[in-house]
Amino acid sequence: MTTTSSVRGFGQLLTYLPWAFEFVPDNSLIVTGLRDGAVAFNLRLDPPHPHHETEWAKDIGAPGAPHADVVVLTRWNAPDLSRRAMDLIAASYRRAGVALDHLLEVRDGQWWARRCTCGTCPVTPRPLPQAHQVAMVTEQIARGVHLDGSRRAIYERLAPVAAEVVDPGDTTWPEEDWALLLDLIDPHGPPISSLGAERVRRLAVLLGDGGRRDIILRLLVPAWGADPLDDEDDDDDGDDWEEADCPHGCEQGEHDHALRHRLAEWARRTQGPERAGAWALLGTYAWLTQGGAVASIAIEKALEADPDHSLALLVLTAIQGGMRPSPRERRPSA
């Protein structure tokens, strides 16, 4: 969400963030872009797993860099980031010509700065300013914005968008199209570069159709279409979440990571209007498999190509709403 309001102290900016997202962004990393002292964008990211911080920091790049001259990174009740991860993120923004000049921390209603270039931010915890003291918040209230702390309520607002998933066995796709699609989603398949420009484009055309896209998502993530916020582990619906073992013996996390990189290579090679669908598919898969940083970047690229792309808008709302599919334990093979 963007605003033309100028930032009057970083404490006020932090008080404003929940109103920008319309929910309290617990367990989040937030990138705020500033241009000429005004908030240009707020982007919420899932914090990385501590064991994958370096990889995450390399993947994240410099999201939103073209729209800002300064960015601020805020950890909101989120785990610490290592100095190495912070240096990698700062270097990415530096290469993009943008300064990462503040690293702020919000925890239990208090805030402080771990990195500050203005010299006015507290280095020890201080209470956040009250909402009524912040002009940007009163602007949001005047627009009718209210805070909704329920992630389930946010998910339910998306429910009408979810389409019924078609059984892949009921399709009449040509055999060569199926072979091409299965090559794409096999992390150990032929290199994307070997497919050739025409086959890369054909994949994007195939996945531009909503019904076909849902089929591919069902193949990629068997849980697609289920309520990702339902944490109950009932035996009656356990089969919906069961995943096939990788024939190459990969752990699920390795499989997901390899496939995200494969889909990213395909999206980068896709040209023309079809590239929005390619980036949207990558963003959706990354979101479904806990690749939060990759998801945010891919969805941003999809919307740059097509601001009205329905799948990209759906996933953007999910990301900004703080929704994350519940992690599931893999079930032992029968």
C-alpha cells in the first residue's frame, strides 16, 4: 500500500505499518521504501529459517528498489538476522542504487534501531507512538481502514477466488503438451535452456489458462485448494496432504528449493505478455512451499508485466495479509 504522507520519525512509521497492512504483522520482515521522504511501498516477507539465512538473503535481491531511494527493514516480532544476511541484503540494494539505512526492531509494543543513519532513533526499547498521534494512521482511519487481527478472516475474504481443481486424469491435452509440462515440474528434468524459445513460450501459453494452471498447481503441491490455515491434523483428510517421495531420494525441502530455481529460470526466459503467468506460477508455488522471499519477488514481477493478473493479485493479498500455508509433516510411505 502506498501513501503520499511524509515520514515524521521512524517510530511513527512503525505505528503506521499495521494500518498499511490492515493487520498486525507479527513474525514478519517488512521492507519500507521511501522516496523523497514519503512512503512509496511496504512489502511484508516471511522470515527465513535460521539454517537458510544466507541462501534467503541471496534470493531476496532488492525488492521494490526501482520505486525508492531509501529502504528501511523492520523485524516485527521476528527472529534475528545474522550480520552476514544483513550485509548481503544491503549489498543488493547498493548495487540497485538504493540505500538500506535503517534496521528497526519491534517487539512487544516497543521499538529500537539496530542500524540507524539519522542519529535520532533509540538504541534501547521505547514504546511505539500511539495511533492517534500519527497523521498517517488518521488518514487510514478516515479512509475507513480498520485492523483485522484474524488471518482466517483474511483468508475467508479470498475464498470466492479459489477455483475447483480439475482432475488431471479428466483432461484431453495432447500427449506432447503433457510431456512438456512434466519436464518443467521435474527438478531433475532436462535443463530449461535445452527446451528452446518456442517450447518455453508454449509452456507459458498452456499455463495462461486458469483451469490448466490449477491442474499444474495440484501436481506441484497436492494441498493446493485446501485451507492453508486449518491446523487440525484429522485422519479423515490426511490424504489431501500426502506427498509422493521424490524418485531421486531428495528431502522435501531440497525438492522444493530445486523446483523454485527451475521455475525461476523458466520465468526469466519467458518473453512477451505470457511472462506474467510464468512469474505468477513461480510466486504461487514459492508461497505454497514456504519460499516467502521468492514469492514476493516473483509476484512483484508478475504484476509489473500485468497489473490485473488474477492469480498474482490473489497471492499478493495472501502475502500482504500475513497468510502462510501451515507446514505439514510428511507421512511415512505405506
